[in-house]
Amino acid sequence: MRRALAALTGLALLVTTGCTSDERPDRSDDNRTVTVFAAASLTESFTTIGREFEATHPGVRVAFTFGGSSALATQITQGAPADVFAAAAPRNMATVTEAGAAAGAPVVFARNQLVIAVSKGNPGRVRRLADLGRRGMKVAICAEQVPCGAAARAALDASGIDLVPATLEQDVKGALAKVRLGEVDAALVYRTDARATAEVDGIEFPESARAINDYPIVALREARDLATARAFVDLVSSARGAAVLTAAGFQPPAGS
């Protein structure tokens, strides 16, 4: 009888321990990860900055989600687990701050400007923005709700160029891919993205100065480790972060 009772007691303890473990999982490893939601145009430079952050913060891992700023902002306001948000335009950052999801005021850390991306060697002989309106030209731009699309539309409207795009993409990487795959003759993308892709040439055009995008960044109120999230923001906005961004083709914030 005593042996049976002891066995039942041990089983009860085992079951209780298992339930406690399932209901309250150990999230200590999660707390050592900084999850950064960032505009697609930041992919290359933020990947470099993330590696440097990990090197100076042993045991911390930086996990990125890159995409269109408008979609990322919506995901954050709907509860997506993120610690830092970097947008390609203040308008998309406002979606997050107005929802009360930011832990403080955003900081503008860089600016970006559009170029015309064409296949290597420029087979279509594109020289200026007006060339995109030639008969038969297929052009990709971003959808207007994302920053690269809003900038493209502003430049086109200010120049009086009547352009019907062949495709509207959800982020700048999608527009650039259409050129790389030969599906369009040209795309309006950020200077940084054209520079990061060996298969395309970037053609500067003066009208892009009318639609320069500011890039803001902020730590989020629901960050798992707010101090570490703010440390990442500090690195991005530091002289070292600026050096990485400038090398990628970004411009410094106004007044820097």
C-alpha cells in the first residue's frame, strides 16, 4: 500500500510540474533577442549594424523583419511583437506614435533619394525622368501607401510627367526585382537599393530632390528589454551607424 501511495504521489508531482512548465514557459532566451521591424530599403545597412550590435552585446541576437513601412506600422499597432521600428517616412512612424506604441520620441537618422533603376548597361537608353513616359516603356514603382511610392508619385506629379506604371509593388525591393528579372524596363527606387544590386544601374535625376524621405527610428513601448532596444536605436543614430548608412548611399539627416 505504501509503495502504491508513493508511486501515485510521484506521478501527481510529475503532472503538476509538467503543467507549470507548459503554462509558464521560460522566456529568458527571448529577452536576449532584439526584434527590429525596418523598412525594406534598410536591409543591407541594418544587417551590418545588427552584426556590430551583437558583437558589442554578447549573448544578444538581433532579429529583423524587413518590409513596406506602412504594413510594418500596421502590424505593430495590431500587436505584432517588435522592440524597435525604423520607417522610411515620418507618415508611417506617425501610425505607431499616434497609437501610443512608441517609447519616446522618434529620431530621424538618415535620408534617402530616388533614382531610376535600369538593367546593367542601360539597354533602354534612359537618360532622364521624362524617358519613362516613352511609348512602350514598362516601369515599376511602389504603391503610394509605402514611402518609395509616395516619393515617386510626388516627383512625377511635380514634373508633370504622365506615367502609368506597369506594376505597383508593396516595397522597394519588389520594384527593384522587376528590373533584375527583366519584367520591366525601369523602376523608381531608392539610391541605396540600386547601389546594393550589381545587376542594375542607378540613374540620378534632379526631380528626386523634390521627394526626399526622412527615416525615423524608435524603441517600442512593449519591448521585452527596453534598455537593449534603446541601445540599438542609439547605435543606429551614432557616428558609427551614420558611417554604415552613408557608405550604403543614405544621406545624413537635415541639419547634420
